[in-house]
Amino acid sequence: MLTTSQKSQLNENGILLLTNVISLETTLQLRERALELASADKKAGKGDTYLSNDNAQRVWNLVDKGEVFEEAIQNPHMLVAMEYLLGADCTLSSFTANILYPGAVDAGLHIDFPLSGLPTPRPSFPMVANSVWFLDDFTTENGATSCVPGSHKRLKSLPEAGVEYNDKQQICGPRGSVLIVNGAVWHGSSENMSDTPRVALLGFFCRSILKPQQDHFNLVSEGVIERATPTLKRLLGYNSIPNNRT
Ligand SMILES: O=C(O)CCC(=O)C(=O)O
């Protein structure tokens, strides 16, 4: 259950920081596994790096990369916020790791897929939302997520590259926290000026009527589907096809 204050933060600011959501043991496990996967992707020549100098890396399709991720994406404290924003039948759009190695530059502000491709004015109700999992303490030094609170109400405009908005804030917090961000809020990762990687998971969700960012029906292995709980199956889209008849 969200409190009235938490609901009002989501309505007015479009963001909500939930602290103490992930246990220390799970946080450490998720972080280690995310870094291992990133390193294996790089070695296999398929590391999805971006920003300058290979200093930021995504690992895609985490639901298929270990039971610890299958469990994590069903976290009830995070899901209650997603369901508040996107409806009780909301689905997973993608589940990725976003690793900022030392030297990663500021990614700039954006809104999430597929909102930037929509005609304006964009819908005033939430369509997609991200959960940023802090697997490290997030600080102004190591690239804590930047957001412009309330910018989800700017239905006709997008952030401009290179403009410094003076209402931009970095959302800092202890590892084990999860930041909920309405995908229409202007946001992005910041520069990592520290000497250690800043590791985050991004559990990205959408309304059940939308096409997800990743095609889970094709990307998630049979074994994962076979052992999936009803919640995980719903998140992967198995309840969202209204007329799947021949
Ligand atoms: O890693 C971060 O700080 C946030 C990244 C993000 O939300 C995004 O790329 O959509």
C-alpha cells in the first residue's frame, strides 16, 4: 500500500524514492551478478556500451539471466507503485542493468520509450514507468539519476540537449533503495566522477495495452516460463492478449 503522501509525490513530482526495499544480501548478489554478466557480454563481443569511451553498459533481458532477477522483478514494494501508476494489469517492458563505470559522462535528460515518438500533447496519465534499483549508494559523485520533478506535466515539450535546467535534481540515496520514475519525467543518468562502478537495475514497466521494449515471448527461455509464478507470467505479458484464438 502506498501512503497518501507517496501517491501525491507520484502525482505531483512524478518520482518517488523508496528506501530499504532490497535486503543487503540481495543487493550484493544482484550487483555481483550484474557485473559478471556485463563482463561476460564484453568478452563475448556483445557488450551494449554507450556514452563515450565504453564507460556505460547495459545488460538486457535480465529475467532470463538468473532466478535472483526473476524474484527481484516481482518485488511487492516496487510493484505496488507501478500498479498505482500503470494499472493492476501492468506489464514488464524491459529489465536491464545500467552500469556506469568511472568516467561515464552525463547521459542527458530524456523521456522513456515510446513516449518521445508520440505526437503532442502526450497523454496526461502515466503510460510507462521505470524503477531504478540502487545497488550502490547513489551520490552526486557517482552518477545518481537526475530528474526534473513535475516535468511529466510538460505534455508538449521535450528536454533540449545541452540545456542546463535549473530545476534538475540528482536523486541520491542508500543502496537497497528503488526510485520510481514516471517515464514522462525528464530524467537520465549523470556523470560518474568516482573511482568505482555505479550499478543500477532498471525495471521498466508499461500499461498492458502497450508493446513492451523487449519481446519476452521470444527472449525468455521455456524453463523460466515453466517455473514462473502467476505474477511473473502476467508481467511477461501472458494475460494481455485479449483474443488469442485461431
Ligand atoms: O541509470 C540511471 O540513473 C537512469 C537511467 C534511466 O532511467 C534511463 O536510461 O531511462
